[in-house]
Amino acid sequence: METLYIVVPCYNEQEVLPETSKRLLEKLCALIDGKKITPESRIVFVNDGSKDRTWQMIEELHQQERFFQGVCLSRNMGHQNALLAGLMTVKDHCDMTISMDADLQDDINAIDAMVEKYYAGCDVVYGVRDNRDSDTWFKKFTAEGYYKVMKHLGADIVFNHADFRLMSRRALDGLRSFPEVNIFLRGIVPMIGYPSDKVFYKRSERFAGESKYPLKKMLSFAWEGITSLSTKPIRMISMVGGGIFLVSIIMLIYSLVRYFTGETEIGWTSTIVSIWAIGGLQLLAIGIIGEYIGKVYLETKNRPKYIVQTYLGDDEENN
């Protein structure tokens, strides 16, 4: 038997945490009773600078039940950094980890199949949605479109997969070797390699509370993923620039023909449209290039991705 740690990042999850902890404890105990995992397996909640009672509730859970542990970050670091902090904190205490969100949209029962695939030799097991029937038309259209765009840009991400996955200790060691500050785990994990598989599940509605990813944050997260994994947007600027150059050659020939035929009057509309189009393209190009330069700037500063303030483990270790 192997030891499993379930890592759950939390940000203002006081409304859903009682039910989440209850269901996860039931699942963990069932796996232990079924001799699938060792009794040393644990559930680890990562507090990502919550402003409500989330951390106090995690402390209470830890005091009431030995299976619960907690990691408290020094401030809000963002979902991806909080998840990474939890994984790296528990890496040396377990044989495998399963990461999932606290909102109970991920199917806890899919954990059984993930563990089975781990024992079959998989270092990474992706939890993949089997459909998006519960999403609105807009959410479904934009989400599926995003995965297609990412694939077109050359990013190797798993379609309809978020952050519900199993990773072995060997895979976590591989993840640790990626030093970049701008992290997008959905794109980084497939780069690790090692044998992998998928488990399909039906995603549920959020049990309680509000989504931590409104449209603005979703767009920001999507752009972070694109610019962290691909340089094709910059190459596309070069292609568009080449296209505009060809158009300018055609317009030059057109102007010369009109000149030699005596029709030298040039339309005002075409001139204005050309100025606005080229000006807008230049601003867009500067913005995209600036985004990449900003990422290089952050990488060179090499700031820590997270700082653990407190770790509630079996030995009551505090960092």
C-alpha cells in the first residue's frame, strides 16, 4: 500500500469547507479500510490568504481529526501558487497526491479510479470532464474555444482538464525542476512526461459560496496560460506584419497604375482606414511584446512563488 495526500487549495471557502471536509474524510477512510492506501494518508487544506474564517476552520479540523492537515500561506498568492505550495510541502511525506478544488465540483468518487491507475503504473492521472452540460452556452463556447486555441498555439494541455489530477512523488520531483515564476500547471504537468492516463467524470454545480473565477479572472488566467506556454503570438505579429507589407506593395502598384492612367485622386476613406488599421496593429503588437517582456522581467527577479507561514502536520511543525 502507498500513502496518499489530497491537496485542496482554499480561498474564502468557509461556506463549503464543512461539507468538503466531511466527504473527503469519508472517501479517505473508505480507501484505507479497503486497503488501497495506508493509514498515514492525509487531507491537506491550503489557505491562500483567505479573508473569512477558512484558516480558523482548518485549524479546528486539524485539532479534531488527525487526517486533516493545513498549510497557511503568508498572503494571497493565487490559485496556481497555492496549489504548488501544497504539493511541494507534502511531497516528501507521501507516495502520491491528488489535487482538487474545495467547491465539490470535482467528483470525489473519481479518486478510486485514479488510485487504481496509479497502481497500474501511471505517474500522472488527469481528471477530465466527460461533458459540459452544466455550463452556460457562453461558458461552454469560450472554454472549448480556449482549449482549441491553446492546441493551435502548440501548448500540450489536456482537453477539458483543470487541476483535478493525481501525481506520483516522481512526477512531483519533476514538477519541482521547473523554476519559472509564471506557472500554469495545466501546461507544465504534461511537459514532465512519465506514464499518464485519464479518468472521466461528471462535473457538478458548486456546492456553496461564489465562484472565485469571474469572467475577468478567467480571461486573465487564459492569457497567462497562453503567454506562459507559447511564443506563437509574437510570431503571428511577424506574419501579420508581412501580410501588411504585401498589401502595401499591392497598393503601391495600384497607385502607380492610377497615376499613369490619369486617375490620381485617392479616396479619403481608404486613407483613414489604413491609418487606423496600422496604428491599431502597432499598439496591439507593442502590447503583446510588452507582455512577454514583463514576464521576462518577473523571471529575472526570481521572487518566491509562495511563502508558507504555518504548516499543521502530524508533528505540529510550524514554518
